[in-house]
Amino acid sequence: MNSFFRYIFPLSLLTLLFSCSEPLEEGIKKVFSIQTEKKKVILVLQPLGDISKEKVKFTKTEIDSFYVFDSIIILAKKELPAMAWYEPRKRYVSDSLLVFLKTLKPANANYLLGLTDKDIATEKGDNPNYGIMGQGYCPGNSCVVSTFRLNKKALSKNIFWDRFSKVVLHELGHNFGLPHCEENDSCLMNDADGTIKQVDKERKYLCTECLKITSVHTR
């Protein structure tokens, strides 16, 4: 008797799940398609101001070679918002830029990265306007990177591109939930503390401890 109910019950459940007008095979396919459907992860790049197309395309290539996204989309250029301008230091407040970027994120996008050549800064300790290379919500869905400080003491163009790549990957790491790394000096999630020296010291990789924290896989 127990054996009889063991086989009859699943069949009865399937009968309840699917109406008589829908073939059983089609109903089963729908259940499995719902269970196995993978949500696409989309990143959009938002050029701000006069940043070159070359830098934007480079950013896309670097991200695609390191992180796994289903799609990386480049949006049309936007001017930097006046509300983010800090007149006393002649630069933009990164926190205000992040708020601005959130309003630009398409509904179907998971993350948005803003790119600019202009100098940016944030509040740090007693300094209300501390110059930085990038900032991102941790975790969150938007970040911003500035190239303004990346040419400092760069002996070649390759050094600039390497710095640019690492700062971009670092800020996206924050969006994925990665804090600053304190386990490995060469991990790209180290805190640069506004100086280029640490960026040059880092390698373009996430250490074992950082990979344990985030669910985002590198290539």
C-alpha cells in the first residue's frame, strides 16, 4: 500500500498543478524553465564630460577581461552636474556624483560606472574635500572613477592605462560588496588612500580572501 501511494501522490500533484487544457509535458517544461532561468547581469558605462571614447572603450575591454557580465553597455555622454561642483577647490564631490549616477541607471541594468577626466573628492576625517581617484557604494549599484590623478609620475602611457584599469576594477569590487583588503598588499582591493603609490604596487587580481566574500567571479 505504501508503495502504491509513493507513485500515485506525485502524479496527483502534477494533475493539480496543470489544468486539463495544458499538456502535461508543456507544464513540466514551464516548471523547469522557471527553476533554471538565469537573470542577466548588466553593467552600463556612463561617460561624464569630455572623457575620450578611447578611455571608455578601454574600460569596457578591461572589465570584460576580468569580471563576468552578460552585457556591458556604453551610454551617451552626459555633462557633469552643477550640483556636484565644489567651488573652493575647483573639483567635483564624488558623493554627489554617485547620487546623480543613480538617476541615470536604466531599469534593466544592475550596475552603473561613471567615468570622468575631472578631479573628484570626498569628505575624509577632518578634510571636507579629500582628492580621490574613485568611489563606489559598498555594496551598491553605482561607482565613479576619475583619471585626473592617474597621470601623476607616470613614466609611460602604459603605466597610466594600468592604473586606470586597476582603479576601475577596484571600484566595481566595492559595488559587489568587497571592502578594502587588509590581507594581501598586492590585491587590487587595497586602500590607495588617495595616493598613486599603492595603485602601482597592486596587481590586477583579487586575493583568495576577497574571492571568498564576493559571489562575482573573475575570468
